[in-house]
Amino acid sequence: MTKKITVALIYDFDGTLAAGNMQEYDFIPAVGKSNREFWNESNNTAMEQDGDPILAYMYNMIREAKSTGLSLRKEAFRASGAKIALYRGVEQWFGRINSYGAQRGLTVEHYINSSGLKEMIEGTSIAGEFRKIYACSFLYDVDGVAYWPAVAVNYTNKTQFIFKINKGIESVYDSKLVNRFIPEAERPVQFKHMIYFGDGTTDIPCMRLVKSQGGHAIAVYEPGSTAGCRASEQLLRDNRVSHTCPADYSENSRVDLLVKAIIDKIVADNRLAELAKSE
């Protein structure tokens, strides 16, 4: 019996499924800062200390929340995440693509791979659509208050989660099983069955990895953004991605038709491989 293929759709979050940075919808206004002030302070801290910009923004979130009396509980982050405005068609996207894959005999799984905050993503209306959300998160004390980063996801260590998906390892903590040798054909999600969605330079290592291993990388950009379109086209010219699309996930949009075509190609490629085995 032929093993059922699992196709993994892996998404960045900020700029990919929603416009801008998730902290800008509610958290930054709540601490009384402008977006520019908050990010400048975070980036200056990283630069002055020669540190990681992701850890710096997480530190800045804790500092600003404490100084203004804003809650640092997980529930507060999730409530903030509920205010994030998703791109057009995102909420209906998952069920439609799952159904399309099922009709063609595939299992479709969705994953987040983001430098944003996991707790905020968990507050969105689509949180339940993902098999796993790989993103930054905090450690919480006995009172449920965030006090230190638990996971910081930057542009290079994002690639580790591609390998975890490839080998069926959901634990962020694990560093042993992910390095165990497993023949590619025996891995739960082969690279050639991955579709990676990203919007910018922080996604390049992941997009390049997936593409170089036979999968598909899609650079999305804010609909109507000339600068975003140009940046995505540059990624295409540089051979970093396979395709570019506006971040419109509604039915019959370019990304909708493209992903369905990729699913059809995966089915056809698998059929050809099966026929070759029988020759």
C-alpha cells in the first residue's frame, strides 16, 4: 500500500498572514510608544550590546510593560493577538486548501515559523489551524507572569524548525532526535512536499533551504505595495524563491491557484515515481 503523502504549508506570520508586526496592533500603543520609538529602542539595545535583535525586542516588551503597568500574563498577550488584522481570505484559506488536498489523496498540514510572539498568534482566530506554532515565547513564573525569553526565533535558527517538520519532531527543546539520521524517503514530511510562505529577508534562509531541496518557496507581499512587489521580484531574480504573490488568500487569487497547482504537481510527480518503480 502506498504511503499517503503529507504536504506541509509553512508560514511566516508578520507580513505574510497579517500586515505589519503583531506588536503594533495593540501592545505598542498600550505602552504609550509609537512603532518607530519601540523598534528603535529595541534595535539600539541590540546594536549597543552587540546582541540578538529578537531577544532585544522581547526584553523591550517586558521592560515597557513593567514600566507602564501592562499585564505580562499569557492571557493578556493572547487578548492582544486577537486584535491582529489578517490579510484577505486567510480565515477561509485553511479549510479550502485542506479539502483540495484531501480530494487528491493528500494530507495537508499547516505550520507557523515566525520571529513574532507565539502567545499573540495563539490569540488569533486561526490559531487552531496549525499543527504547530514555532515562534518566540516567554518563560512564566508561578503567578503566570512573563519574566524571560523561552524561545527566540531569528532568521537563521528558523531553519531548525524546517528540519523538525521534515522529521516529525514537534518539540522545541529536542536537539537529539532532529540530528538523528533518517533516510529522506522515510521522513514524515519530505522537503519536496513543503511549501514555504515568507515576505522578506528574514525568511531567505528557510525559503532557500526548502527550494534547494525540491520544495516550493513563495514570497508574498502586501497587496498594492509597489515596494513589496519589487522586493519579492528581487528574491525571484536571486533564485531565493520559486514564486511571488500578493498576500491575498481568497478563492481564485494568485496564491490560491498557485498552491493548488503545486499540490497537483506533487500528486503527478508521485504518480510518475510509482510508475517508474513498476517498470
